[in-house]
Amino acid sequence: MERKPIGWNGRTLKEMLEESEKRLKEKKSYYGIEKLILKEQNPFRYERAYASLRGALVSARETALHVAASPIVTEIGELCFGLYTPEGDSIAVSTGILVHVHTMSEGIKFMIREGYEDDPTINQGDIFLNNDPQCGNVHTTDVQTLIPIFWKDELIGWAGGVTHQIDIGGITPGHTLVSSIQRFDDGVYYTCLKIGSNDKIWRDHMITAKKSVRSPMYWELDEKCRLSGDLMIRDAVYDFIEQEGIDFYKQFVREAIEEGRQIVQKRVKERLIPGRYRAASFMDLPMKNQAWVPIARVDKISNHPNEIIVKEDGTFSLSFDGASAGGANAFNCDKGAMEGGQWVLLTQILIYGDKVNDGAYYAVDKDYPLGSWANPNDPYLSYQAPWGNLIPAYTTMMKCLSYGLFARGFREEVVPGYGFTGDSIQGGGVYNAGPLEGERWMLSTFEISGQGLGASAVRDGLNWGYAMWNPESDLGDVETWELFQGGIPYLSRKVKPNTPGYGKYRGGANYESVAFIANSEKVEFFAGREGLVFHGSGGMHGGYPNSTSYRLLATNTNLQEIFQNKQDYPISDPDPSNGDFEKLLKGNIERKPIGTIYPISLNNYDIIHFSESGGPGYGDPIERKLENVKQDLDNGFYTLDVVSKVFGVVAMFNNETNEWIIDEQATKNRRNEIIEERKQKSLSFEEFWEGERKKITEGKLYEAVKVMYAESLKLSKKWGKEFREFWKFPESFQIEVS
């Protein structure tokens, strides 16, 4: 028996989606809407309608997170919910991890284009699950639950929720798997799979899912968390329609999205100057000496050039033309990841006080070059940790927009970038003592949610309180992490000196932590962050980038003996050149100048050190006010050598008053010396250009740099043409790699 179409007015969902895309292309507006009729007729009713739907989404999130067991969800709030049109466009979103809102949109569109309306069919009460990066998701660890919302026989929308899992059943324990190089390493894949009906999750799915991950309790309750929120949203939509009517609802949801698109254009015209904006960032992937598979044993640097074209009518385009290639690593990005990155920055930089929906997505033209890390077009590569490229790449977008904001006079809105969301310790083990003996524990520490934000043009950056994917971020409580991962208790968490980028206004500072292995066996540990290359696009107007990462481990230690004798043990690493680990411990102490480490085995009383990232600075450091430098020293944000060398400040510590004292005259003299030193060391542009060009022509670039530029030149026509023209090379020029 042929099924009746479930779209509006007797159409199929595919027909509705095609019509929407056609009207957008022809009219340059969502669904071809020219006037916001409902808003013009009754603005109070219109705004009340939007507020009620968004309020329902926020309520669903705040209620549903208490259903979850995962501390990543309950402690950090690592989830969000959205309401979507039948075609899959977001109407309104909750608070939370906004980067995932448009990813669910892509998942819905995938189901429509693949003919789900006919097979496996879409019915009231059905439940769909998606975590496939090839279908709009960011990485497999982010799991989406989508349910259709029917009114009588018509599909009037979708409710969607997403949470971040502790473990996804991949090649190693954890949630961001740096050792993954192919799809088959990424963990369990659910490609827009129907997993339930009649508002209940099927038992066979839950059995399979729980057997596919190392943290089945967290999976089960997180699954129920997402479904609970979705059902609350559906009920709220029904209440809305009962009050406002179905015809109003249908027209309203489309007008709300079109208004979202118009809002972006208005903000662009208001806050940016028409023209071409460019910035670049880089990310190193040091895998030559630690990757497991031979094909992955290369040190790689990714190129992240970004170009934004702002037009006078408020439209603008975003291009990563010139990006280097994807490859055998975990950091490849598909469309969902890229869309999520640009979407979340739009909502945080330009439209944070306005309606947030997929109108923002439709206001921007995008270019993700085929074959690059931003669009490898290879379904068999790993997309498990796209954040390794996504996070540093989108600092360029933030910086480009900040140039425009500065030029328009919105100087308090300027942010040159943010800290890298990395260095989270990952892995897990098995308890070999105590009441939980034999049980597995997972590293759920999610302090990556609280990084340093860059300085603005008028003030210092935010300390330990920003993640580009979650504007409500924080570090979480140590006690919560220890409750769920008792096999790795903390020895300390305190401010890490010298993490903020230097400047007239410093970047946000951050913490370091020390922890050790206890009562456990079969412990696996790994982590990911940048190494020798600054992850972002640097500071702004003379400001410095934030510090890079490093790795510090101590194995086969005498920590048990230290505890028994009540002796001092290391609780920080303020001066790596004169470290407390070396002073206070016996054992194997290993320091690596890179943050990414492939999984290794640890034993009881082994110690790990990890720190979070600071933010980049703004302005010349020698222009920083002395009272601010004193405060930096008092708070432990900078050490004396940095204050003297970079900020040109002469200070001494007063043991009687327990504070730092600034010598103002000596400081004035020191800053004048720095100015003279700069003059002596400075080069003209012509001298600098000649020196750098010589490195290229004589092949003196580091091999990973050669490979990066060779890939960019091969993949790009526009960027490659400008590269050759700038360095005065012929059109046929290529960089030779060994």
C-alpha cells in the first residue's frame, strides 16, 4: 500500500526541501520570504511566540541534563536541544554546546534526501540516532537523538538533542581519540538509524549500544536524557499550536528563520566594513615517532588560511581556500564540523543578543576546498577528532571579524582568538582494590571546557572560562571528576604561570593540575594539544600568542614512600627549567615539548601533569600599566623573568608584606632599552622578504612545512596563485618534498 506523503499540503519531505533550496537560491531569502508579515502585523505576539518556543528548549535542556549520568553532561552541561522545520532548519535553540545545533540540521536533511519517508518510514513516536560525521555530525563522540513532530497527518517539525559521550567504543578508551586514522578506529557509528517507536527505544538497540562502548551506564542514561528533552520539546510545540493555531505556527517558523538571516546581514553592515579580510593559523600533528600505523608516522602541519569577503549589502563569504590536505590522522573535518565552527562563532560574535537559528547559516557563503583537511571527501578516513584542525582554524574567523569590529569602533568586542581546547587527559583503567575492584573507570575530566579567552582592545581576556563550542563553559569541580574516575585522584589544581599571551592587555590565564594513578591496573593514558606551533592566529596589534603545550610524566616513582613519610611531592610545574618533579621525586621523569601523546600504559603511583590553555594578548606588552603587571605577579599569572624580559618591568618581592613591588624608574629605563633593542634588531620589509624567500629557494624549510605548502599549492588555484605572485615565483613553481 502506497503511503501518503507526510509533508505539508500533500507533498513529500524531499519536495519541500527542494522547494526551500530553490527559493533560497532564486530569492536570496529563506523560502523566498520578502516580508515578515506576522512581525509587522503584531510584533508583540511574534516576539512572545519566539520567546515561548526558546524558553521551552532551555527548560528541556535544564531538566533533561539531570537524567544523564555522565559528568560531562551533568557538571559541564555538555548538551543542547533544537527545534527544526520539516526540512531540517533550526527555528530556535537552547543554551549549551551551540556548535552542534546545525549538525542536527544536516542529519535531518540526510534522512530526507535518502528517502527515509518511504523506507524505513517516519512516523509519530519514531526515534532516530545519529553520530556519523559524514551525515552532519562533528565526531562520533557527539550523539544526536532526533524525533519527528506530527500534527494530525503532517510532519510539522523535528526535536533534536545532542550529548557528548565519555567513551565511544573506539580504538582506545576516551572521547577524542588522537590515535585514530580511519573510520574503523572511530568507534561505534550510528548513521541516522531508527532506534525506537511509540516513544520508546527498542531493546535490541540498547543491548547493542551498551555492548559497543566501555561506559554502558553513561550511554544508557545519556540516551534517555536526550529522548526526555525531545519529548518535552514536542509537548511544548503542541501547547504552542493549541494556543496560536497551526497556520500561525507554519508561517511563524519560516519567518523566524528569515529574520535570523536578516539579523546577520544587519549586524554585518553595522559592525564590519566591506572588504577583504584575511588571517592564517597552523596546527602541528607530531606523529612521526609515536603513531602506531606506518602510514601515519609523519610529522604534519596543517595550514588554515581564511578569507572573508564582506559586501556592502551585509552578505559575506567564508573561504578556507589554500588549506592543506587531509590524511591518515584523526583531525579531518567533514561538512558538519566546518558548519558548526562558523555557526557558533557567528552566534557569539555578531548575533549573540538576537534570534539564533539557521538563518545565520543561510547568511554566509562557504568554501571548504575539496581534498583539504576541511573537506577530504574520503569516507574511510578518521573524523574522530576534527577539533584538532577546527579549533585553531576558526581563530582566523574570530580575528578577521575583530579587524572589522575594531575599524567600526566596537573595540570592546575585539578578540584576537582563544585558547586551544585540548590537553584533556583521557583513557581509563580497572580498579584492583576497594569496593569497586574489577570495575572499569573512565577518564571523564572535561576541564577542556574552560580555556583562556583572548584579550580585547580595552581589557584583559577571560581567565579559564571559555570554549569556542560552549559559551557557558567552566572547568568543573575536581571533586566531581574524582567521584567518577577514582583511579586517578588529583594532587593539586592551581594557576599555571605564563599561559596568557603577552600584551598591553593580556590573554586569559589558566590552570595546571597534577594527578596520580591509584588502586588500578591496565591503565591507558593519552592526550591531545598543540606542540611546537602556536595553535591559533596569534595575538593582535602587537599582542603575543598564548603559550604552547608540553607533556610531563613521572613513572616508577617513589610517591608511595613519600606519602608514608609525609614528605613534599610536586603540585605544580611553574618553572620547567628548574622543575619540582625533578627535585622531589625519584623515578623516570619525562618532558616532551609536544602536547599530543599516543596511548601509553601507566601503573599505580605514576604521576601526570596537565595544563589548560591561555588566550592570546592584545597590544604592545611594554604599554601594559604597572598596576596590572603587579597584579599579574601577585596572582601568579607571570613569572619574574617574563615580566622583565617581555613587559620591561623591574620588580622585587617583599617578604614582609607578601607582595610584589614595582621599581618605576628602573622600569622606565628597561622599557627604553627594549625600544632601542627592537630598533637594532629590526629589519626592513625588503630584508625580511629576501631572507624568507631564500629559505624557500634553498630548501631550508622544515620537512613538515614543505609538505604543508606543497599540499596547499597543489589543492588551490587562487591561494596558490597569490603565493607565487607574492614570492615572485613562476606559475609552474612547486615546493619539492623528499
